[in-house]
Amino acid sequence: MKGTQFMDVFKQGFFVIPLYFLQQYKKLKINLEEFLFLMYLYQSGNKGPFNPAKYAEELNIDSSKVMEYIGILTDKKLIQVDVVKNDKGLMEEVVLLDGFYRKLSLLMVEDTNEKSANYQSNIFEIIEKEFGRTLSPIEYEIIKAWLDNDISEDLIKEAIKEATFNGVSNLRYIDKILYEWGKLGIETVKDVENHRKKRAQRKDEEADSNIDLDIVDWDWFDDDDE
């Protein structure tokens, strides 16, 4: 193969498959080839142009195989071919991936609930109630890491209170609070309370130090109003 041919191969680009998708594809009840074709469509985004001839050319497979994959994915309600109006006002066929997104979301929820059931802690439910939504698998792993590092549920609850007090309902923010507390050697709720008292005391001292000394030292009795 000549150098220019290699360059043509590189210019074709590549597509990335999220590891979570790869770990879960069997639960979608499709085989690996069908999954790879679905990932090819996924790279084009939702409402990508429906063009079987282009699919066959870019994937170097027969058109009949392309239609077979499309039929299977459609039957399993992972994709849908529909006609929509494009930006130019013309009608065109597109591939909708809403079914795939929906099933993937359900799998993520099931996976998170299953892990929560196997982990003896109600902190997950507390945070979900605070956020008003279901935790994502990534958020679950962050919380699990806290517990695995012997951070008590009571301390986590205090970090949630701190975040809420500051108007932030974000797990990364809570994680940063716990990290900063860890650096300060804060391990219990009592430690948090002592830290807050010291912080309030420092603020009071700083406020006192900002008092205008000219006013404080003024000799009011010797002030002659001439």
C-alpha cells in the first residue's frame, strides 16, 4: 500500500464506542455485528440522514446486510426511520435513535438500583431525595467510593447540608467539600461543628480588625466645638 493510500485510510476518521455501551449491548438483545452497526448510526447523531447505500460503502458490507441490520434494530425498537422536514424545508428520511436512548436510560436506572440494593446504605436514597432525581451510575460510584474510604454517612449528610446552604445541588461540589474536610482532618460531625465555630470566630475577628481606629481613639471629652 502506498503512502497516499495510508493517508486516505487515516482521513476516513474513526468512531468511539463508550465502554458502558459495550458492557451493556447484550442486554439490548442484539449481537456484536448489530451493535457495531448501531454504534455507526449513533456517531451520526439522532435524525441522521437515512442512506443505506452510504452505510454499505463506508462499512464495506453488502447492501442486503445493511437492510438486515436496519430491520432487526427497527423490530427491537432501537431505531426508527421517519420522514421529517430539513433546514431547507425539504422532506427527507432520517434515522431516529430515541428508542435506543430510552432503553439505555432504563438499563442505567436498573443497574443503579441493583447496585444500591446490594450496598447496605441509605445514603443513596437520601441524595436522590435531595436532588429530586435518580442517581446516574457515575454518581453512584462516587458515593460508593466515599463509603469505601470510610467516610461516615453522617459526615456525607453534613456535606450535603453545606452544599445546600451554599445553593448548590451537585455531587461534584459535595465531593470537593468532603475532600477539603479530609485535608483538614475533619472526620466527624463534631469536627465539622468545631470547624464552623472557628471559621465564624475568624470572621468576627476580621470584622473587628476593620474598625476605623481614628474613631475608636477619638477623645470625645476633649472635643471642643468652637
